[in-house]
Amino acid sequence: MGFSIVKLIKWLKLLLCHFRYSHKYTIVDFLDDSFIAVIRCLDTRVVLRLNIEEVIANKGIISHLLPEQACFVGIKYAFALKYGFVCQSTVNHYTADSTISFDCHHNVQFVHPISSNNIVLPAEEIAAAKELINLFNPVGAYLIGVEAGKQKLNKQFLPNSFANIPIDNLF
């Protein structure tokens, strides 16, 4: 049937990987104008209102979010960094594990957990696909979110944005 024991073991490892991280926090709301996150603690039902810098400074919050929510926080952090809401030093205490790496073009290189293929994709593409971002732990997803946010910001401010405007309208 084409289904081997090796693939079954890899699939089970992937499944166990998702249960290894206990998700104790969830983002209820994110107020865009001030970069304030409303986070609920699942164990105690306490609701916290924290700015983006406080969320990132607390490793316990990032590492206990769902991967897609941690990625979203990373994207918001990149935008907050660009517009001066936070300082650069807050991201430096997070490091990617050995399974992922980044290049200067905001691409992510990782080993697929089931097929064991080496994959290189733009961070923005990984962040947009829920099934891809959920392959990573929350800290890895956060770092991919930061790279995806930087990639999105670079695309917004490209000088080639005038390419479709007739040259007479530029002067």
C-alpha cells in the first residue's frame, strides 16, 4: 500500500511534537493602533493586557502560545520595530533551534518532519500557511513571523512600486 513503518513513526513523532508544547495562553484580541495584546491564561482564566514589548520580553508567553499565534506576534513585532514602538534588543534573546535557519533574503530552511526533505521557503509563505507554521514550535514560529514581517515591510517600500505608472505621471 505504500505506507511504511518509517513513515508511520515519523507521523507519530510529528503528532507527539504538537502535544509536547502545552499551550497555556491564547491571544483574544490585538489592538492595532497601540500594539496592545489581550491574552487569556487558559489555566486560570486571567486576562492580561500587555504591549508587544512585554509579550516578547516574557519567554513563557511566547513559548506557550499556539504556533500560528506566536507567528502573528512575530509579524506584529516586526511592524512595531519598523515604526519605533519597540527597541531592537527585545528580539535578541530568542534563538531558533537547530532544525531551522534563516538567510539574508528572509527565507527559512528547515527539514520536513515527515519526508525528511530539506526545504527552503520564504518566511512570508510559511507564515501564511497554517499547516506549515504548525510544523514549528512556538519560538520557531515567532522567529518566522519576525522574518515574514520584515519581508512584508520590504515589499511595501520597494522602489519598483512605480513600475505600472506611465513615465509621464512620475514627473
